[in-house]
Amino acid sequence: MTEFLTAAVGFILAMLALGLVSILRGPGDTDRMMAAQLIGTAGIAALLLLGTVTGVPAAVDVALTLALLATFASIAFVKKGLSSLDTDGAGITEDK
């Protein structure tokens, strides 16, 4: 079972590397933010698997902390996008 979990960590890290390429070459801010969320999720999964394989409970604590921080990062990104819509006037749909 340990070999399977280690192979799963390797696969997740390979997908994380592809996410890094997507951040560097992403066409827009939204695509880059989604790639950053993918990297965060992959990092959390890798830490959880490594914590399980090695028996280090601190890795699980770090993974859960990163999951909480990633939630706040995505909320901040959405709020920034909504505030820029309000200042641009794109969100206003008044009929005259």
C-alpha cells in the first residue's frame, strides 16, 4: 500500500508541475487563479498522502492549514473581481 500511495504522490506532483506551466502561460488572470487553486489542491493532497505514508501527523496539520488559506485566497480574488466590476460600471443594468 505504501508503494501505491508514493506513486500517487508522484502523479500529483507531476500534475502540480503542469499547473505551474499554466500559471506562467495562462491567458488571463482568472485562468491563472484557477491554476493556483489547482496547485494548492495538489499540494494539500500531496501533503496528506505523505503524512499518511510517513506517519507524520504534522504534515496533515499543515495541509489543513493550507486548505483554509486557499479558501480565503479564492474569496479575496472573487471580491476583487466584483469590486472592479462595480467601478467599471459593467455590473450596472439600469433602464432609462
